[in-house]
Amino acid sequence: MNQLAFCLMLELLLQLCTSTQVQVVPGSTLQLPCFQFPPNLPAMPISWKFNGNNITSRDSVTTSATHLSISPVIAADQGEYECSVMDPETNVEMRRTYNVVIEALITYTLVVGDGTDARLPCNFLSEYEVKANALWFKETASNKKKAMLTSADKNEEVRAKLLYPNDHDQTMSLREVTTDDEGLYHCESPEGVLLSTVRLIVNLAPIPTPHSCQGLTAPWEACEDDHSRVAGSVFRESLTEFSFKLYSFFRESRPQKNLLYSPISINGALTHLLLGARSKTRLDLESALCLPSMFHCVHSEMKRLREQLSYSSLQMASQIYYNNQYNISESFQTQSAEFYESEPVKLQDNSEDNTHMINNWVANKTKIKSHNCEGQVLFFYDLLFCSSMMFFFNHILLGMWTVKFNEKPMKGHFTKLNGDMIPVPVLQNDGFLGSLAYVTGLKATVMRFGLTGNNSLYILLPQTYKASDLQQVESQLTDAAVRQMVDQVNSATPQGIEVTLPQIKLSVEQDMTVLMKKLGLFSLFESPNLCGLYAEKPLILDEAKHKAYLALTEKGVEAAAVTALGFSRSFPSFSALRPFILLLWNDAAQVPLFIGRVIEP
């Protein structure tokens, strides 16, 4: 071998005998070079090993004459990679080693107290389609992974549970942690992509203090700006922001289903509860409701809103029933009557009498006969009968069309997200006088339908029936965007429009428990401070539900909620015979009453 070749081989040997650590994030592309042979030297065969074993071929791993490529990188790709070159003339083997470390997309350090519940965060990327839950692992002393026995069943008694199964948020709750639980936890997608790493540190918990409401039972503070327009504006903006924050949560939990809820009903239930909340629980509720901290005027503004809506054929009625063995605080009873026209009522000893009493109240308030208690929203342990209940009801809303539809039965075809067409009864008017606009910010055609009682129905129609177009509209649906939409459509000149709407009847019940946690209201389920409501012992929220109903008929829009807590054509047309979003809006108060999504009528 000549001197030049010897020097080149020496250089090759020095390169290959080095060990290099490479850090890479999951989902990226990684290239590991072995050696670039000089033109005057013949290429030598290269072999690769992973953790001491020959590389097994798979779609994401490829090798060339000089490189090994991995795309996309997943958690399982972490380890030692070794390439080797054998010189056939000298029988000298040269090696190059890489230690590849997969970094999580997000790394957290979580410090909790001994005996408390730890919530370990993990999220799928927003564009990821959730088909299965993420997997959680704990790193052992030997740097190996031990799978966590997680459960998505809220009734199953295991320590590790996913808080939001089948959701983009894959946070794991670890119940009653001890110092033995300290260590590194890894969250991976079903495909093996590392999503987050959490270092859990457990501190010895301080000695718990006995329950006390001393100094926390005073009535809610008076509103000093009771006649100020500023307080009303702050409250309405907070309510609208809260309404569309709810939409972002609900649409994730029901990605391919009809959606309907009454934000004003849910807001009313939580606001009534806020009347009795103190300390951190009060701050958590204010944050969840998008209210400024220590906003004293919230209850007087809610009362004013209820009075304003009563002129629009919407009645908001709240009622609390509680166990006759306990005493609700006097200030809460007084202020409930003042702000919510609802003085808490003691239950009888007989459950049948209680059921009859509650059903009579519901029938009186809603003008509807109720044969069961399906309107409960907030359930508290040891407060009410049959696992304890607090009821918040909202009355039926009936708005007649200001422009009538043809009363003759007609049929049409609704196109679903997958392109299938199904026959549906439709409402039609060939010369509907209404306001229509294409809202660029939402990428949707929007039409306003006037209703009696200072109410309007807005239908937001995406560009096509495809799910991607519907999701694009939903992703832009914020309180600011909706207010701009309302202004734009209302400023459009009314014109004769050929309108076709599906006759629909939506009835959707939502489990609000997950939503309450997503709103940051964990304290209600763990150790809420409701001293303004009941001071004798702690109350723990058990369950929350919301049920809403809406129908489009030839007469108008009928809706009820229970929270128990241009065109190029010369003659424009508007046909909502594909998935759309609907918004029932009160024109006087400028707040949303109902929000929904129709996937399949």
C-alpha cells in the first residue's frame, strides 16, 4: 500500500473509531454517515448494527453506500448504532459508533406532595388523528421502560388513569403518589413517537389542616359599578369568549358527531356556583368563565342579562335542592334569591315526594311535563338525596321565523362528510328576504335568519361537505371572529334568496365532567372551597352534565337546554344540505344562546 493510501486508511480508521452522541426529536429525519470514500480508493462494504444486532429493514430505516437514514424518528429508534468497514487487503475492521438519544417534544418537571394526585401532561399534535390512546411508561433504574397500567374507564379502580381518553390531551392522572413514584415518565403515541417526558418529584406532604371556613362565609361583595356600561360590556365579552372556548373542547370530544349546547345555560350554572366559591376555587371559576379576577359585578350583570332575555322569550331558571339534614349558608340563600330568583329548597325525607316536587317545579318553569330528573348538572356528595344533586334548569326558547317557509312537505338530500347522500325533509322558500355574506376570516358562507323575540339564527356553511373544510371553519371560530361575522352579515343588504334548510331535531347530552377539568376546575373534584355555600364540611363535585335540544321547523326554531352544573348567479341561493355550524344569537344582549354543528340531520 503506498503512503497516500496508508494515510487515507489511517484517516478512515480515526473517523470510524470515534463515538458520537446525537440528540434528535421524534418525527424528524436522521442521517448517520459512516465514511465517504475518496475517489482514488475502492468502496468497501459497510454493515450496520443497532444495539449489537444487525439492522432489520423497515419502512422508516434505509441504508446506502455511505449513510443510514431514519425517517421519521420514533422513540424505539433510541440506542447505539454501529457501522463497520472491513478492508479486504489487510483484514482490518474499522468501526464508528453513534449513541442516539430521542428527546421528547416537551419535557416537564412536576413537583407534587406525598399523597396527592399527580397529573402528568401529554398531548398529540393538533393535526394528529386520534385513533387510539397514548402509552405511558416509567423509566426503571436500569434505563429500561416499564409500561404503566393506565385505564380510560372512570369507574375502574386503578392508580393511573387517562383524564381525557380518545382526546388530543393524553394527560395521565396518578392517584395518591408516594416517594416510590418518583422518576422519569414517558408518553408515546401508538406508533412509538415520544410525545413528552415528565420528571416526577414527590415531596413529603405537610400535616393537613382541618376544614375551616372561618372568615370565608361573608356574602358576595357589592358591585360598585352597578349602573356602569363597562361592567356590562366586560360580562358580555367574557360570556362570548367562554362560549367559543367551550366549542373548541366539545368539537374535540365529538369529532364526527352532531354537537349542540347552550353556553348561557352552562355559564349560568357555574356563575350561580361561583356565588358560594371562595379563595382558589373562586379564582379557578373566574378564570374558567373568562372573567377578570375579583369581578364583583358578575352576579348583578347576570341578573340584568336574565331580565333582558326574558323579553326575548328565553327564561333562565335555576333551582337548588339540598338534603334537609344540612343548612345552606344564609347569605347564599339570600343572594340566590336576589340575583337568580332561586332560594334553595330543602328536600323531604321521602324520595317519591322529592321527585314529584322537582318535576312540578320543572313543569311549571318549562311548561313541559317531566317524568324523570334528566336535567341535573352538578352533583355534590353529602349535599342532596340519591348521591346528592344540585339542579340548574334553563327554560325552553321558541323563536318564530320573521319570514315564513313553505308549509308543504318537501324532500331533499343531505350530503354527509363521507360524501354519502341521505334523504331528509327540508324547509324551502324561493324568495326568502335575508342577509347573506361570505366571511373571509371564517372561510364560510353565512346567512342570518331573523326570529321573533330579538333573536337570530346564523348558519355557517363551509365551502364543501368535506371534513377538512368544516374543521377549517371551526378552527377560526373565536368570540372576536363571531362578532365580526355578525357585524358583516347585518351590514349586508337584504335580498331575495332561494333558501333550503334541512328540518332537524337535535338532542345532545354532554358529560361535563371532562370539560370542567379542561376548564381548569380540578379543585371542584378534589378540595373545593365552597364556604359561601356550605361551611360545615367540604363538598366534592361528583358529576356534571348538560343536555340541549333544538329543532328547525316550518314555524321557527325551538330550543331548550338543561344544565344540571358574493355569488355569480343572478338569483342567489343558500342550501344547507351539507354539514354546517349554527349559532342562535340574541340581538338585544349580543350574546350566544345556543351553538351547534350538524353532521347528520
